[in-house]
Amino acid sequence: MDARPAENRPVREPGSNDFIRSIIDADNRSGTYGGRVHTRFPPEPNGYLHIGHAKSIVLNFGIAEEYGGRCNLRFDDTNPEKEELEYIESIQQDVRWLGFDWQDRLYYASNYFEQLYEFAERLVGKGLAYVDELSADQIRETRGTPTEPGTNSPYRDRPVAENLDLLRRMRAGEFADGSRVLRARIDMAAPNINLRDPILYRIRRVSHPNTGDSWCIYPTYDWAHGQSDWIEGITHSICTLEFENHRPLYDWFLDALDARTPGRPRQIEFARLNLGYTVMSKRRLLELVREGHVAGWDDPRMPTICGMRRRGYTPGAIRNFCRSIGVSKTNSQIDLAMLEFHLREDLNKRAPRVMAVLDPLKVVIENYPAGKAEQIEAENNPEDPSAGTRMLPFTREIYIERDDFREDPPKKFFRLAPGREVRLKHGYYITCRQVVRDPSSGEITELRCSYDPQSAGGSTPDGRKVKGTLHWVSVAQALEAEVRLYDRLFSVANPAEDAQRRNVDYKSFLNPDSLRVVEGCKLEPSLREAAPGTTFQFLRQGYFCVDSTDSSAEKPVFNRTVSLRDSWAKIERADKPT
């Protein structure tokens, strides 16, 4: 049981007693593992982690913390053709950024290559594995179908001594790549196709990121996975539903190796995370990168953790989202709006408020003294009084949003219009007196206004109120920046499923408005020294962060993290037939 004092244990939130925790609770009551809870997060280092992996990270590390146990980070690096050191480093960075620590428990399946090979020789010695010379295509053809049994290989009944000699010669590098494999000898008529003599080893002369050129035969994922859990003393091997049909195979391996029971890992499967308006397949994500539909794995439109980090997502928001959706045994799709809700909730508490004008329209306050620049105090975050205040320069010439002015305002438009008075946030009341146009194009280039000197701070001696409050930036001190307005990557909630149903390429649903670059935005000067990755709320605009890759002192770049509210919900309602 958890040896920590009760006051030091994480408190389980209401409703979090899911089926996985119920199984662990039952094991702890029965003493199956002596009260131990030991989980692991086992990524394959063949790509960047995405939000689906975040769910597994939060689940595995979270359960270990909750029960006073341990969680390993183990790279299942059995396929060196697709694995790179770049991925290994990025995965460690992502797990740390999410707030989890594997301490001294960083492992690789390749750490166990010698032991796995010894296990393989043990199976061969028991007559439970054989060396097969059929080609990959022949093995596939003789495997059968879900409704028809497979066909035995002509090499299936080789003597043990011959199989052992061939396996050792495979390891010694005597045979060409792909010419032989080691297969388990189980049952070619098994209803579960995974039990039809699966491959354990294949010959591949590929340099490995961890072991170099020490090996020319590599174990398959299925052969390495369960045994690695057993070697590490994992108690609860938590994985997604696609491995449910593989569990009988993993159990067969452990039975064949006389793995101790109880004490062997208990595999528990849960439904993977499917998130709306994106794709979660590594193959498809790689395709988007290679074909240039996005700017890389860390493109802020990608569901990768590095992409979300660059966009301005916070670890707390992702953790809260993963915990809120819980775990189940049924595949379903989670609305992206739920993730964005948790993001807004988190950023609302921590993001400083600043003023930024994305489509600037110049305003000249004619009765304000020329050359004067006063400092106006502004709160940094009304949700956090400890965030303090900052000083904003106020001058005769300011910028407002072009959309905040209408020459002929519609009903319920409460912002600036000819003859109308509005309030400048943290500043004065102003009234529009004149509209200045470009003589050639007729475009409005400037507004001439007056201000009430007695309205500082938003109140007047006569107590009058106005309905409109505008954000603004002083012309003289404005910071010019590029702003990237990111939106959902796809225009439909389930692009992969819709593409299959309509028999079209899923990329045909890419959202053409997923990125709009706006140049010449005017930001308050306090943002001049903002560090890369820092997130702010642009008043009335949304949450934005300093781009960690492209932003510089010479050309600041800000990414929209998320809007202030879910505008897609209105779009979807409007699209539904009435």
C-alpha cells in the first residue's frame, strides 16, 4: 500500500474512480503486487508526440503519483529504420514540459536486447520457435484471414538443434537481410490472428540510435514489449485498445518463459484520444509535414505537443483536459472546444492583459496637448491582484481597431461613430468629431476626436456612462509586430472518417483559413521585451504568445493561441439544417 502519510498523497478528484483505478484498487486489496504500483510510458521514437500521447503520459505518470508508485519512461526502440535521436530528445522534452519526471528510470527496449535474445533461444530450445525462410509476402499469404486458418510453413517442423544453429548464425550476420526470420510456434489455426506464428526477429543491417551496429537482427515490437514490462517489474501495463487483441500473445510469451504469476504485468486497455478538427495518425502528420501543408512538426496548427507549446498552450491546460475526459473502453471523439475551454480557463488566471491593435486606424485627439505623454496605470490581470500594474503611455495620437468605428453604425453597435462618445480602456472618454479620407481611394485614414480631461479612469463629475470601451495604443510608442492568426487545421470535425465515407483525400478538408498573417499590428510598448513563449491576453482579441522560433527584437511575431470564445460553435449551429 502507499507508505506516504495521508496528507502527502495526491487527492483523487471526484469522479476519477475509473475502471483502471478500480482494477488497481482491487489488486492492492488482494496484495497481488504487494501494494506496488509501477507504470510506464513506452513511446516509439519514430516521431513527435501529440495530444493523444499526452493523455497516456498524464494517465501513467498520474496514476503512479496518486498511488505513491513509480512510472518509467521507456523507449520501445525496436525499429531503427524509423527511429532518430531527434525524436528521443523531443519526447523527453515534451514529458518534462508537461510536468512529469521519470527520475532515474529512463530505459530503452534496446537495453534488453541481449536478454530478449536469450529468451528467444529459450523458446527455440523448448520447440516453441523456429527459423523460417519464407519471404515476407509468403508469410503474409499463408497467415490466413480472420475467418480462414493459416497454413503451416514448410520450415515449421525443423529440429530444435537446427533452429538454434540458424538463429545463432542470423545473429552472427551470415544471412542477407530479409532472408530469414524467427517465428513463434503457436497455432496457425488460432481464431486470434496474432497467435498465428508471429515473427519475433528479422534481419536488418541498420545502425541503431542506442546500440549502433552491435546487432543485425532486431526484435519485433510484440516480442519486446511484454518482456520489457516484465523485466522492469511493471505492475500495470496501460495501453490503448488496439493492443487488446495482442494481450493473449503477450500472455503466451510470458507463459512460455515461465514468468512468475502473480507478479507479471497486468495489461489494461483504454480508448485512445481522438480529437476533432485534426488527425492523430503519425503517418498522416508526417505526410502533412513532408508535403508542406504545415511548416513542420512544431507548426502551431499541429496537434503535436511541440506545436501546441509553440502556439502558447500551457502544461496545466493539457493536464486538466486529459484528466477531465477520463478513460473508457469505448472509442469516441472529443470536441476540440473542450480542449480550448480548459486552455482559456488556465490562461485567464495567468495571462497578463495587454492592448494590441491588429488593424490600426489613427485617432488624433485635437484638444489634447501636442507633445504631451502621460503615464496611465493599468492592471495586469483582474483575476490575479498579485500580478500588479503597469504604466501605459497616452498621447495625442493613438491607434484603435478599424472595426471599432462605423460611419453609419448599425443598431446595437456601441463603439465609436460620428458624434458618439466612448471610453478608452484605462483612459479617457473621447468623441468623434471628423472623419478624414484618402482623396483618391476614399478609405478612412484618420479620425479627429476630442477628449474629456475630467474623465480619467473612466468616470466623470456628472456621472455619465458610455456603453462602448475600446482598446488603443499610443502612436509614438507603439511596437510594430507580425501577428499570426491560427485556427483549426481542418474544416470538418472528423477529416479521416469523412474522407473514407466520401472516398476523397483527407487533405481536401484542410482549412484554407487555418493561418492568416497580419503585418503592421500595433502593440503597447510593454511587449517589447516579452520573452519567447510568453502568453498574453490581447484585450478583446484573444490569447497570444511570442513565437519561440521566428520572433526577434527586429521583428516581433505573436501567435494567436486561442480566441476569447468558441466562434466555431456558432458556425456549426448555423450550418445545421433547421
